Amino acid sequence: MLVRATRAASLMTLRALFYLALFVVVVTLHLGLTTALSAIGLASGIAMFVSGSAILGLVLFLLNMSGRFSEWIESHRELQRLRQRLPSGSCCVIWRADDPLARSEETMPWEFAVPPPTRYPEFARKLGIEGVAVLEFEVNAEGKAKNIGCVDVWPSNVFYEAARDALAQATFTPRRDEHMRFGATYRVPFVFRIEGAARPVERESSALASLPRPPESRPEPAFADAAR
């Protein structure tokens, strides 16, 4: 709700500034053109009429071109959405931290030395789409992830790609008093959230977003319009 109210206020402010700037430009052009026509000998009334007609035609032309440009932007945006296989409209999911897909096959003896620099997919963020990706990987002797694979991802592979890129740059360090065994496979969930866009109905210890269940017992993932 907060995000929706903020965006609505921002949009109204931008529109108000645009129309104010348009008014100033139209008045300035009208006065300048009227003065120029009067200077070449036209009567003031005729000069004002000719100037007003010219300015009106210019404004209508620009508005028409602006509408065509907006339609092109919208079609280009829709094409991008289809290419990235993103759902139409903003959405979110609610994920429970005890989901079996997020569990490691073994107790994780590693921890992030530095939080991975995760990049939110830009186009998904613009559309207000949240997502989650669960990655499976091994850790080499240098503390780097290797053999990175996707266990599950929702709703689009762009979230897996962002999580994979972040995990590839991450560095792990052994937990204290943990025995390292190389070759073990671990899992880590990456949850992509838009702050203030949506909140779980039930309060949980982790305010993370939802993950689809395994195929054999997978219900429909929680899917809702994100509050704008």
C-alpha cells in the first residue's frame, strides 16, 4: 500500500510539473510569436490569432507523437516481459523458512565471508515482480562456489541468473569448530523482495517470500498482486 501511494504521488507530481512546464513554454512561444508577427506589420488581433493557431497545432502534433512513442514503449516493454518469461502484472510469493527445498543436504559448515553482491533483475523490479531461486553448489578449497545448479526458481529464470552471478562472486569461510569435507553439496535460497511491496498475511520469523513445493506435492505457489 505504501509503495502504491508513493508511486501515485510521484506520478501526480511529475504530471503537474509537466503541465506547468508546458504552460510556460506555450505562453512564452505565443507571446514571442505574436510580438514577431506584430513587428512585421500584422494587426495585434490577427497576430494573436495566427500565433495561437500555430502554437495549438504544434502542441497537438507533439501530443500525438508522445502518444505514439508511449505505445512503442509499451509494446517494447511487453516484448521484454515475454522474452524474460515474467508474469504479467506485479506479483509476490510467501515462502516458509522450513521449506524442504531450502534445506541443505548436510549441515552447512560454511558461512559467507562477505554477503554476496546480489543484483535485483532490473526489469522485474520495474514491473514489481518478486521471485526466489534455490541454488545447489559445492565449495572448493579456496572457499568459492563451484558446480552451481538450480534446484528451483519462480517465476522466471532471470532470478536464477541473478542468484547464480551473486553466488559465483561469493566467498565462504569455515564456521568455527566445523569439520570441512569437500565434495559435499549445499543449498542456499535467494529471495528477491521489493521493500514495502507486499507483506505476508501471517507474521513469521522470516519475512521471506514463498517457494513452490516439489513436483510430487506442489500446490499452486502463493501469488498475489503486489501492493503499489
